[in-house]
Amino acid sequence: MTQIFKPDDTMPDSELTVPKMLEMMMISGNPKRVLDHLVTLVDEIGWFGTLLVTHKDWDKPELHRRSMQLIAEQVMPRFGQHVATQQAAD
């Protein structure tokens, strides 16, 4: 199963730690950081079709709403513009 988590077959199993997997597979942070990571990802691998957003269950529902609002208003519109521009150039 470790092979599916490695960016390439040459990575030793000993380097595949939980912190390393989180670093490689999770995007988090403020809207600019998330957008920058998504743009880098789509530029590297191409359009992947679906983006799954998960989040921590906040003790305060307003924090959950704020997180979803930031994604909807600040990240996805700009990300969509970037993808549309890239697809038009292809």
C-alpha cells in the first residue's frame, strides 16, 4: 500500500512518514496559500476535474461557515479563472 502514497518508486519506505504524507497530500492555510497550491498542482498535473474539500469539525459553527465562505468567495473563483485560462491556451 505504501506505493500509492509515494511520489515515485525510488522513495524509501522510511521516508514515508505521516508528516511527510500530510505535507505531500494536504493543502491548507489562508486563501492565498490554498490558491497558490491549487494553481501549482493543476499546472503540474493538468486539470483533475473534481476538488474535494474537507475540514475539521469546528467547535464553533461560525468558523466552519467562514472557512467555506473563504473557499467559495476567494479561492474557487480565482482558481476557476486560472483553469479556464490554461484550458483556453491548450
